[in-house]
Amino acid sequence: MDINTAVPSAESADNDVKLLHKMGYAQELSRRMGAFSNFAVSFSLICILSGGITSFQMGLSAAGGASIGLGWPLGSLFALVVAAAMAQIASSYPTAGGLYHWSSILGGKMWGWLTAWLNLLGLVFVVAAINYGTYDPFFRTLIAPMFGVSPDSLGWWQQTLFLTVITASQAFLNHRGIRITSKITDLSGYLIFVVTVMLVVSLLVYSPVKIDLSRLYTFTNFTGIDGGAWPKQTIAMAFLSGLLLTAYTITGFDASAHTSEETHQAARNVPRGIVGSVFWSTTFGYVMVCAFVLVMPDITAGVKQGTGFFEAILAPIPGPLRILIELLMFFINYVCGLAAVTSTSRMMFAFARDGGLPGSKWLRKVNAAHRTPGAAIWTSAVLAIVVTLYGDAFTVLSAGSAVFLFISYAMPIAAGIFAEGRTWKEKGPFQLGMLSKPFAVAAVFGALVLAYVGMQPPNQKVVYVIVGLLAILLAIWYGAGVRKSFAGPPIGKVSKEREQELSGLEGRLGES
């Protein structure tokens, strides 16, 4: 029997439920995921074969090859520090909507409320950006021509129809149960490893370009060039801007935390899923993006090609092999969006469960047959579709998702700096020990730098969204009395009456 799907011992299953009850929640969702599935949902959402390709120009058109060869490792180190700091908190508080709970418990309910909104907005942007990237370049540029459809014949209406159909199908699969979704993301997890190796080997074997490793540490200021992603900047700012390639690609590892209540031995497996997904994504991703730089016939021409660079470097690969790689990558990108819908809907469900969203009573409902938060799933999908209606979607969506997510990642970590050893005394199995506070400080500082870079032109629209959103949220918090009506997560000792209420809720749902 596969250890990932093996039935857990009665003791471990009981411990998971006891821990969830201790935090004040019933076991409403179906706990079906093992260690690999929890890793795979984050690994599939990070998906280096999605962000590493669709946002590659954010790096290359910044400081050239140095943004890849030197910038990726630097961005990866930052992502690993953030992941480790998050994993330690996740080990203490393994619940769906983890970031919101962590911020509330460690920093107070207003801090948690703001974290929830920023994380939720970032996740909606992620779903939209991933599916937009699945459309172009993967479907529009690579797949459609296989069926005799010219990319130039596909306009806004065809794009909108495609995005609506695939997002709705991702919501449908999520609605049908975590077992279906986790099996698909498990498959994608294996395929990402296999296809990345296939792609890199094929590029290096069939490329006519002589390999020149100096490309990977040569600084060239490509900002302001026609077809590039950035307006004219200094070389220092260009290098910082290029870090958004790694930041956008290596996001979404909070999916392991959001599926905590669907994971066996969550206090152990969720931290492993968070750190493991980031480590393997950064490692395989680095090999892949370096290969892109090394096989380009001309880097300057590659900058001007935009996302078309990928089609150009694939051209020397023999037809049947190239088609196989393209089809597998299209599937992997689709699953990346599927995992993003999973993460977003669980965050929405968890926040609604505590009354943090309009329509919370509806959004927190769990389907008794499939044990999934159906209303939250479909609402997440609809919001993601609406966001993609914006014409200049990908650049703003990708930058916005990276900024919003990393700010929301930093908020509970920042709260933990002050709570550790005071109100946060009991930790889970995963602990950083003496590195805890240094990692937390580094994570918060890096997130602030990333947010600053991500809001520079041409992504200044993200500033307007953030400032406007925060102004609206704070007005709601203080002006509409949310601070009085919103109780936040049920922190504190669970009463006997609450225990009976939780058991009754689980009994009504029954076994899936």
C-alpha cells in the first residue's frame, strides 16, 4: 500500500482531531492527505514550469544573465528563510487559513484580520495569474497551433472563455473532494521533476549555441529596452527588480498550511511540506532558468521576444519530443491553478468560519457528501475569473500576488518575534531553536524590500491597490465596528460545552 494513502493509526488520527479541538475547531474537512500530498500541493502551486517561464522576463530584462545566475540563488535563500520561519509557526498551529490564525494568535485579532485580507487577495491574484499564464504562452502560443489555430486569431473573448472554462473545471474538481485533488497534485508533483529534467537535457543536447557560463554572472542593464518588462533603472535597482522572478515563482507554499486540516500528522507533515516544496523548487528551478540563459542564441534578442523566448529556445528540439514536453507542461500548469484554487478556498473558508468575511455563514459551509468548502471554492473561482478580465493582466497580477503574499507571510512572522517566549511558549515538533528570531527578522526585512521593489514602475498600480485596500479595510475596522463584532479565532481553553458543540458538528457531517 502507498504510504501516502495508507490509513493512519487511530492514535495519530485522534491526536490530529484533539489538536484541532484544542484550537477551537471541529474536524469538518476530510483528512485524506499524507506527507507527500501536503508537499505536492505546495510544490504544484509553486510550479517552476509555470512561474519560472511566464515570469522569466522579469529577471532577464532586468540585469541580464546576472539576474538569473546570481539573482535566483539570492531570492531562493530569502524564500527558504521565510519558509522555515513559517514552518515553525505552522507546526504550533496547524489549521486551515494558517496565516490568519497565526497572526491573530501571535499579534491580536486586528493583525490577523488584516493578514487574512492581504493573503486572500494575494491568493486570488495567484489563481488569476497562473491561469492567465496557462493561456499565454502555453495554450495560445504552443498548443493552439498544433490544432491549426493561429495565435493571432485568438482575441479577448476567446481568452476570457478559456480562462472561465479552466477555472470552473478546477473549482469542480476541488468541490468533488480533496482525495481527487490530491491525487492529481501528487501526479503533477512527480511530473514536475521528470519534465524539468527532460526539458533541461533536451535544451542542452539540441541547442546549437556554444555554452558560455559567463552569461550567468554578467551584468547587463536591459531596463528600458523595447519589449522588456522594466522602464529605465540603475543597474542596482535593475538587479533588485530581477529578484521578482524568484519571488513570483517561489510563492504559494502556504498551500501546505491551508490544507493542514486535511493532512494527517499535520504538526509534522505541514512544516516538511512548506520547507521541502521551497527547497526542491529553488534547486530544480535554478537549473532550469540557467539552461534558458545558456541556450539562447542572443540574450538581447531574447529580451525583446518577451514570453516568445520560450518558443524560440524550444525550436531546435525534435518535433515529437517537443510536443510531448509542451503537452505535459500544459497539464502541469493546469494543475498549478488547481492547487491555487485549493489554497484560496481553504483560506476563505477558515476566515469565514470566524465571521471575517461578508456572507460568512454561507462561505463557511462544508458539503456533507464531499467534505469540501463548496461555497468558498466557487467564490474563489469567480473572483479569479473577474480579475483576469483586466486587459494588462499578467504583469500586474504576478507582481501583485508576490507583493501581497510575501507581506502576508511576513505579518505572522513579525508578530512571532515579539510573542516568542511570552505568549508563544508552546511550539510544535518543527523548531528553529536559536535561529528562530534571526530567521524571523531576516524574513520580515526581505519581505519589505520585495514589497518596495514590486511596487516600482511599471507595477505602481499595485501601490494604489494596496494603499486603497488598506484604507478601506482600516475604515471598515474602525468605522463600521468590525473590531467589536469580529471575535477572531477561538483562542483560549475550549469549554466542555464547546467540545460537545464540535463533536455534534462532526457527527452531523458524518464520514465521507
